[in-house]
Amino acid sequence: MILSHQTIKLYCQMNKMIEPWCERTMFEGMSYGLGPASYDFRVAQNITVLPNHINLCFTIERVIMPNNIAARVCDKSTWARLGIVVQNTHFDPGFCGFPTIELTNHTNIPIGIKAGSPICQFVFEFLDQPTQMPYRGKYQNQPAEPIGAKHEE
């Protein structure tokens, strides 16, 4: 079940699931913060996504996923209409850290994205019951920097 505006807000207030937290806000004509059934995250650094390339960025917001909630990452339609897409990622219950977001530029021109720009939406879903196996993988407690693939030693 996808979480509604009021349920996301309640969980964020109870569990500090997203920090910093904000209600629906605007940045240069794009919305971020709490939406009707998602939360829009912002990019933390200025980036230029080159044509037909993938860039990694990280968000201003840090997440602490409870053991009964998972999240999907979706595009912001404003960026998708310009040719920038987010590689849809899944965040498991128990994940904690600053999300690294993968962006692809499907155009033939470089596209600049300013720090603070809304970049993606997190859609939260309840599990049928809290997991007994929360995320404890290699990206746990990810710092505020874009993290590329980590290979197991």
C-alpha cells in the first residue's frame, strides 16, 4: 500500500524518517518536500549531466527507513521532460543514510542542475509486516557524497 501525505508526515514526525523535513515548498518553479503520496528530494551539489552519460549525485535529505516501510525512487516529471531520468532505485526497510541517485541524460546537450533543485520522488510503501531482515548492506550509513558501486572484498 502506498503511503498518503498524512501517513508520510506522521511517520516522519514519529521516526525522523526524513531529515531535514519540510512541507511542500518551491525552488525555481519546482516543488519539493511532502506531496500527495510521495516526498520530493533535492540534489545537494551542482552537477552537469553530460549527453548520454550517467551521473551520481546525493540528496540534501537523509533517510532512516523503518522496518515496516520500503521506498521506490521515481523521476520528477520536469526533469524527465528535459531528458534527465532517474534510475529507479529501491530502498529497503532498515536503510539509513544519504541516498545516492543515478541520473541519465538522454539528450545531446549537457544539462546543469543546481544544488537545492528537486531531483526525485520517494514513494513509500508499507510491508505486510515489519521485516526480520532489515537492510545492513554495503551502503548502510552512506555519507553525504555520491557513492559509486562498492564491490565485495
